[in-house]
Amino acid sequence: MITNTNYLKQLVSYIKKNLSKGYTIEALKWALVNQGYSRGSVEKAIDITNRELAASAPKLVEKPVIRYEAVDEEKPEKKGFWQRIADFFKG
């Protein structure tokens, strides 16, 4: 007989494996519910998965560099549709 913790570990493993394949949490949640798993168990497994993935995520040790760039405020002249068509045929 499968214990509750073993059952949740299997769900967590399944979710992690399929997240790495590119599936979304929402898609996995509804796939598991449609396969007959209880919503409560699926939600618990998702919470455990999120906590485990967050704990294993790399920590940002360096602050990001913010660069500022001056932009010329003069805007290029906007051409209308017919002017662009005429320019196209001019070459």
C-alpha cells in the first residue's frame, strides 16, 4: 500500500519531470485531476514542488548593472501611407 508521503513524492517527481519538458503548472494540475487525483493532493504536490525548486534556484549574488542612455528627442518625420507607396516606386 502506498503511504501518503510516498504518494506525494511520486506526484512531486511527476510534476518536476514534466515541468522540465516544458509543461505549465496549470496544464499538469488539470491533467492530474482529470486522471483521478484529488485536487487537494495535486495542490499539495505543486506547493512542495514550488518550494523545492525555489530552494534549489541559484541566488543572485551580484547586483544588476543599470545603464542609462540619452536619447535624442527629435523624432523622425512620419510618412503617410501614400508617401511610403510613392517612395517605394521611386526606388
